[in-house]
Amino acid sequence: MVNRFITIITTGIFFFFSTYPVQGQNRSTGTLFSHNQKIKEEVDRATLFMEANKYYKEEKYKEAALLYERLIQSGVSNGQIYYNLGNSYFKMGLLGKAILSYRLAELYLPRDEDLKANLRYARQLTKDKVESKQFIPFLKGFFFWHSKFNLKELMIVFLIVHSIFWTLAIIRIFWRKEYHNLIFLINLALVVVLGFSLAIKLYNYIYNIDGVVLAKEITVRSGNGFNNTALFQLHDGAEFTIIEQGKDWIKIELSDGKRGWVEGRWVGKCQLHSWPPPANE
């Protein structure tokens, strides 16, 4: 439990100080060469992005997808790229990869209505009607910001409210008014609620990893090997929660409670640093 708490805290610090929308860019060393090199890389990436968009408009979806993949592999990672990549995969008939890309885009763009609509439509086309686990309806209504903000946005809001809390605490020492206590208590409640919501989001990001089937069909077995009993089949685009990871096999759980083991090579993880996903069978 202590190790998990430390992991959650360090991950939160990493996300706050990292450039969340864009990953993997080298920081300038202060030299003219490194500054020019960084500008060149950014221009190249922008050109690549525009070229990928051009291919997509020309209905050359395979070429567009390859360029979006190159951008991600080069270190650029944001919601728009994953969204466009998901659309390209969808047009290519790669339903699993489309859903995976949309799920990754959601980590950046939780309020994007077009993204939500495309993800809903893609899920309707899956053979296995297994709904992904959703935030508890009551809590979703009460903690509305939990699903509306991405991880970094929620962290920034929490730090702002937390700063205000300590500012009010200092003010109360030197200047006391009757209404100060009410304001202080309201702010304290916000700090607690936002902190709880942030802790849940960080915990889910680190430990509750979802997966998506990327093959036409895979067999779910009772153990991590081909000699174990075949329990049932899952098809392209089916979603589940990963509860244990081995070298070549992954233990999964569906939203209806069914569990089993599948080959890891046919699973795409809804985790930002797990790219590229396996190839379709």
C-alpha cells in the first residue's frame, strides 16, 4: 500500500512538470544549435501532421495512419493525433485499433463530443457487446469534473485551490473576520474533494489499465498457456480490464465479471506509453 501511494504521488508530479500534450521533446540546452534543431524538429512534425491530414482528406487512409504513427513514435502525443489516427483506422476497417486510438484520445480530450460520438459508433459495430466499466453514475454526477477534466487539468485546478487554501490560512492569522471562517471551510472542502478525485484518477491511470482486442478473434483460456481450457472467444474491438500481466499472456476481466487469459500480442493497452500496439492478425 505504501509503495502504491508513493507511485501515485511520483506519477502525479511527473505529469504536472512534463509537457502532457506533447511527449518526448528534448529540452533546449541553451545553445544556438540545439535551439535551431528544436525548431527544425517542430517544423518537420508540423509538416508531417499536415501531410497526414492531406492524405486523410484524399481518402488515402493507410498512408495517413502511417504518418500519424510516425508522429507518435517520434515523441508527439496529443489528443488530436490519436483522434485522427482512430478515424483512419476506422476507415481501414481496423475496428480494434480505432477504438484503442479513441480511448487514448479521451485521455487528452475528455470533453470532445465528436470523439465521444465516434467511439460510441465504433463500439456499436463490435461483435461482442461488452461495455467498458464506467464511473459510478452517482459519483459521475457529483464529481462532474472527474470525467470532464484530463489528468493535468484536474491537477492544475487542485493546485490552484490548494494555494488559495494556504493563502486564506495565512490571512486568517493576521486579519480575522466572521465570514473568513466560512470561506476557509468551503475552500477546505474543495481541497479535500478535488484531492480525492485526483487520487482516484491517478490510481486508475496507473493500476486500472483497460485493454482492447486487436485481432479478428482471440481465445480466452483458463490459464496462461495454449494447453489450458478454452473458455470463450472475443473479437476485434472488445474491451476489458487488465488485471495481471505476464511475459506473453495477460489476465483480463470483462465488465460482466468473466475472467481469463489471452495472448498479449493481440491486446492494445489504453495507456499512453504503450505505443505502438500489436499488429492485427
